[in-house]
Amino acid sequence: MDSRTTLQREAASAGSGTSLLYYFRWAFIVTALGLVLGAFLGWEMTGTVGGTLTIFLICCVLAVLEISLSFDNAIVNANKLKDMRPEWQRRFLTWGILIAVFGMRIVFPLLIVVIAAKIGPWQAILLAATEPSEYARIMREAHLPIAAFGGTFLMMVGLSFFLDHEKDVHWVQWLERRLAKYATIRGIEIAFVLILILTFSRLLGGEEARVFLSSAIWGLLTFLLVEVVGAFLDRAQETMSSAAKGGLGAFLYLEVLDASFSFDGVIGAFALTQNLFIIAIGLGIGAMYVRSMTIMLVDKGTLAQYRYLEHGAFYAIIALSVIMYTQSLVHIPELITGLGGAALIGLSFWSSVRWNRVNGTAEK
């Protein structure tokens, strides 16, 4: 059986000199269609050239926001995908992107309003179309439980990477060596996250503390449940086939992880516009670039070539989780969130290049 992954075979079919255009062709197509649709909505909503241009620019800004917030998501996806079986790679890059774009960018905001306002899905769609300000108010009020849930899940993802006693590549040596040493203490990451949850809930106080505590505990339980279910499913597949690796369990993990990354972008988008359909266009465009970056990272073996790039992504995940927690107390602009993650990944890339030069590793 051909040992190359599905992603590698796809790239090979485009020719030996795979270009950026090949990897991002679908993202470019979706961008063009999305911006045309955004301009059409702008004209229908305002009837003026100025209003149309404003909506057009908002779609562009939302796409850039999603890309900046989700670049670390692409790196983590690539890390998991490289070990998945070819058929599950295909499923994640087809079904997974449909779930990411339509599920998290459209259905998820509607579901929040359905639960918070106790109305039906159709009523939520009508509310988004006819009363966008009221829809946005409900979304903003739901920010606290979302931040607690998503922040907890992402914190566990980040800590699980560094609290690994088998991890032998360290970027920030003095910190990561200690974390790897303490990884042998069973449940240390859970204890650390629980302490953080209790600390922030005390800082909030009152009803907000109860909501934060409950949502954060659900985020922790979701992470543990996904880990248990994922391991069980993958073990069951290994029993059926000795070649099975990274199947349904890994797919489930990636979907929940993508959902956690999407929380901040979806909520932050309402700071730019209150129109659900414009948000869906802008974030959907960004999600396609995340998919394209994931394919490119796996195919080119970028994570292996730049040894600290993955570290930067997981530091960015922990930073995002801390920001989501902090946002329960004070507002933090989405620009800071996006630039912070990009800066950490940029530093890890620069450190990787320096290591390659010092150790004589050729950059391919």
C-alpha cells in the first residue's frame, strides 16, 4: 500500500512544483464568491455605494480576524492530521470543513440564541434578519459561559502538550523541562485548571461566578470525555484493523478543538457587525484559509522542518485560553488576541530557522 498520505498524493497530482496557488485555490474561490455575496447584501441592505463598500470591508476584516485567530488551529490540525489514516484525512478536510464553516459560524450562533432566548430555530433566524441589535445583545450576554467553556477546553489542550514526560524537544528550555518533569504527577494539569477556575469564579462573585464555574467545569468534562471516547473509538478500530491509526477518535477531537477555537472569533465578530449573515461570510472565508494552511503544513512537512513551530502554536493556545478567562472580567480587543497568537508563532518560526542554521539543517 502506498505509504504517502492523501494530502501528499493530492499535491503530487498537481505536479512536482506545488505552488501556493495550488494549496489556496479553493480559499481564493470562496473569497471571491463571499465578497461578491457580501457586496450584494450591502447593496440590498443600504442601497448606497458607500454602504455596500462598508459591508464589503467588514467581510474582509472578519476574514483576516478569523485567519489571525486560527493560524495556531491550523498548526494543531496539521499535527493531528499527519498521523491520521488517509480516509479520515479526507473526511476531516471535507465534512470537517463543512461542520467548521456552517456549524460553528452559522448554526452555533443561532443555537446560542435559541437556548438563551428560549425560542425556536426559525424564530432565531427571523430575529437575526429583522432585529440584529437584539440578536447581538443576546450573543454578548452569552459571552461569559462561552469564554469559561472554551477557555477551559483550550487550556487543557495546551497543558497536555507541555505536560508530557516523553517530550524531548523544548523551545523555552527552563520552563518546558520542568513541565515535562512534573508530567509524571497524575492529574496535575486538571488540578492546575481547577485552581484557575476557582480563582476566576471568586473574582467574579454572585450569579456570574456560578455561571462561570458551571461552564468551566463542563469545558473540563468535555475535554476529558473527548479524550476517553477518542481513545476508545481508536482502540476499537485498531482491534478491527492493525493498520488503523488516527480514525474517528482523532476526527472527533479535531472537531471539538475547532469549535473551541471558533468561540472567540464568533463572539468578537459582533463587535464589527450585528448581522449574522455578514459574520458567516467573513468567518467562512477565513475558515477556508485555515483548511488550506492545514493541507500545506502537512504536505510540506513544515512541522518537522521547523522544530519549534508547534510549540509556538500551543503557547498561543494557552495564551488564548488565558485571554478568554480574562475577558470574563475585562474586555480585551480582538486585535490583541490575534496579534498575540501570531507573535508567538512568529517567534517560534524564527527560533526554528536559527536552530536549523546553527545545526546545519537545510531548509527545504
